[in-house]
Amino acid sequence: MTTHFTELAQRAAADGQVTSQEVLALRRQGWGDGIIVREEAEALFALNNALDVRDDEWCDFFVEAIGEFVLNGTPPRLQCDDEEAEWLIAQVDHDGKLESMVELETIVRIIERAENVPVVLKNYVLEQVEREVLTGVGPTRCGGELSASHITSAEAQILRRVVFASGGHGPAAVTRFDAEMLFRLKDETLAEENAPEWDELFLDGVSNYLKGFALQNAQLDHDQARELQAFIADSRPNVGRFMGQMARELPQARNHFGKVFGKRDTAPSYTEQAIAGEAMTDHEQEWLDKMIGADGEVDELERRLLARIIEEGE
């Protein structure tokens, strides 16, 4: 079936366009056995590179098919490991740049759907969008429309989706890398007519980094997820094994086991961790002072950021 699928993709690429009938045929062949394999995924990338026009039907299929391969092609489901991330980046960056909006949307959607993705994949998208903002060239600029360095609505939305995606550092957890990227974009586009969505993204992102908190065990890594999914799929009943496995795989469950069996609960609660995370540390204050003082003045967005931090601290 893989050979037939590849032949279909090659025929569709011959004239630089893909018809609805060809998309339907690829969909039937691709999901005929319930999975998308690497050879089929690479055939789709080759076809996408050859297209002169990418309509909505093709884009929807491409995003779905590549996402299915990366996230569900091999166990554990909804996980993207380092090797898969490197393969994906190599496919979209084969000529040194990310060219089409459908490729960008594919990676963003994978990061949104995944339970966990390598940091390199998330950072790759953010770096691409930052480059497009500063150069005016890229998939979010209609394939390369030159313009002033400003942040479009599409770019602001993509940045928000990636920065707050569940598959990144942690569910809705903003990293220092993210926050510094937002500061760089702000400094470079202060005099430009940015999209209305940009201001709130900057304020939400930086304040989340400074005032938010992320559990160290918020996400299982690839190996832990595989073991836990295999355990869940095991139908043999064994309560003792179940509780032991849960305690090992989900450290936060130890608190509940301790309460049940009368053991002292020494771990801080979620509320206590949230309160501690909301308080700015000396290190965070030093970082913020450095970022704001980098250009020797406090601009309007920085004033609004400081006001929000003070208000939320009251």
C-alpha cells in the first residue's frame, strides 16, 4: 500500500497541483491500514514542495496526516521524541527556511496536540516567526511579501498558540526563552503598527513567566509515557502493582496515598506551590530590571507590564 500511496503522490506532484479526487485517493490509501508511515509522510512533503497552489482541502489533509504520523505513528501516542522532531524540522527546513504556511501550521498543531514535544521543536517555530517579523519575509507574509518590521495578526496568533501550548515546557507555562523573545520583538517593533493581539500577548507571556509556576512533573517524558500506556493496556488485574506503578510514574499521587494510609504529607500542595510561584524571586526581579533597562527607557508596554505585576501582587 505504501508503494501505491507514493506513486499517487508523485503523479499529483507532476503538474504542480492536487485535485480533490487526488486528495481523497491519498486519504483512502494513507488511512487504509489505520496508520501513516514515514515513507508516506515524506511523499506528502515532496508533494507539498512541488505544489504551486495549496487550497484548504489539501492543507487540512496535510496537517492531519503529518500530525498523525508524528504523534501516533509509533507508541506512545501523542508524544513527539527527539528523533521525530529532528526529522520534522529537516523536512520543512530542507532548503534552509520554512516556506509554506501549511508547514508552519503543521508544526504548531503538533505542539498543540502533543502531551510533550522536545524544546528544540517549539523553539524552532518561535525562531522562524521572529525572523519573519524582523525581515518581513516568510509564510506568514503571503509567501514573502516585503513590508516594515511589524507583527501581524497571524504572527501574534501563532506565537500565542506555541508559547502557551500544552506540548511545550509545560501546559501554559512560559519559559525564559519565550519571554526574552517577546521582549526582542517588542523592542524591534515599538514604532510599528502591530496587530491589536500583540500587546496582550506580550503582557500575558512575560507576566506568566514571572508570576506563573510549573510543576516539575507536569509532563511525562517519552519513556515514562510509553511505560504508563503499556501498563494501562495490560488487562491483568493487580491492585498492588497498580498502586506501586502510579506512585512511581506520578509523583503527585504520593500525597494521596500518604493520606489514605496515614503517612505524613510533607510535599507542598498545589495551592502552596502556586502561591510560591506567583511571588517574584530576586533572580526574576533582576532579570526584569535588565530587560526593561536594556534601551535606557521605559516604554508604554513595559509600563503596562509593571502595572499588571503590581496589581496582581496586591
